[in-house]
Amino acid sequence: MTLTWDPELYRRHDDHRARPFLDLVARIGATAPREVVDLGCGPGHLTGVLARRWPHARVRASDASPDMVAAAREHGVEAELADVRDFVPGPEADVVVSNAVLHWVPEHRELLARWAGDLPAGGWLAVQMPGNERSPSHVIARDLLAGPDWADRVPAGLPAYGVGPPEEYARLLAAARPGGVVDCWETTYLHPLTGDDPVGDWIAGTTLRPVRDALDDDGWERLRAELAPRLRDAYPPGDAGVTWFGFRRVFAVLGA
């Protein structure tokens, strides 16, 4: 799936989106990798973290969105346009990172198993996937899109990510790479958001991207207007106007 991404909108919650990436990379034990690959680099603002962590490695970055690739290149990242499904770890790909990408890929389990098997000896694979499908934000959007006013305009509805529990990915990676060191976990981050429609702004930059592509400008604004009061009811602001937004993420790290 190739979506139309808005790099500026995506980076609106940059501090919050960066934290899972940093937590993921912190669990990688590589010391002197030859090549580090950032699959789904987005606007490239986090690829620099990899370059600073391993300054002597060749850092490769790619994304399936032309807009994101262009934004990454503006930030000095030598990103290429590529579908994550086509990636094959090369003999020097000692670190492969995929942050908040594979939940868009229904066959991501098959990809993970293949990558784990293809890693060079001593290589590392690190993946983070949002697992928030059952949260109020996603349930509300899914139910609204399934209603009579929207079902015909957005027939695909909200994508079903199908991200499993950490235990599933631990078993998958252990089976794909016998003898590898597997580290899988989940974390629910509680993000303090502000603004008139803070949760709507968050999901507009990520979860609702396929919906945005299916609607014209008027339809998109109407959808956002219908979603906003529902989301405010589910996530009422507290003291100082702060809305606390819980977001679950699943992590999987393999040291081959």
C-alpha cells in the first residue's frame, strides 16, 4: 500500500513519535556494524540517530512515499524510494530497523521470518509496530466509517493492522533464526496532547492516511468535524487542557 503522506503533519507530534524509536534502538547490541538499514525512514529525522550511534557504518534509508523521501533528502538523508516488501538483507546488513511501518503490511509476519533468516551472522533486526486497534480512537473512527454516511465513500474503512502480541513475534523470530537472541515486549505510552482536537490531529497524521486518500478536501473536513466531538468525549481534557492519549506499541528485536 502506497499512501499519500504529509511529512509536516506527521512530525507535529515528533517528540512523542521519536520515543518508541529511541527505545527500540537502545536494545540493539551491535557495536561496529558495516551497514545500517532504516526501512520506512519517513521524513528522515530519526535516521540521523542511527548515523550518530554507528558513525562508521554505511547508513541506508528508504520509504515507499515520494513525499517522505523528498523530505528525508531535504534533511540530508540519502533516502531511496522503495517498498519494504522488496527488501532483502545484504551480506553486510548488520543492523536492520523498521519503525512504525510493518503494521501497514498484512504479510509482515512472512517478511520478518524471511529477514531473520537472511541476516548475516551477528546481525540485528529491530522492529516496532503500533498495536492500538482496540483503543477508543480507532474503534470510534472505524464505527463512524462503517456507518451509512461513509461506507460508500470509504468502502475499505479503517485498515485492520493485525498486529499480534509480543509472544507471537518472539516465537516467530526464534523459529526463523534458531540460536538467535530474541527480545520482544509491548509498551503503552501515555502522551500528553493539547489543542482543540488533539487525538484527531494525531490519527490524521497516521491511522487516517488511507481514509484521507479516499476523500476530497470537503469530505475530509466533514469527517474530521464528525470525529472531533466523539474523540473529545472519549478523551476529555484534564488539568491545564491536557488530553492523555494512551498508545500501545509492540517491539521485536533479534540478535542473530
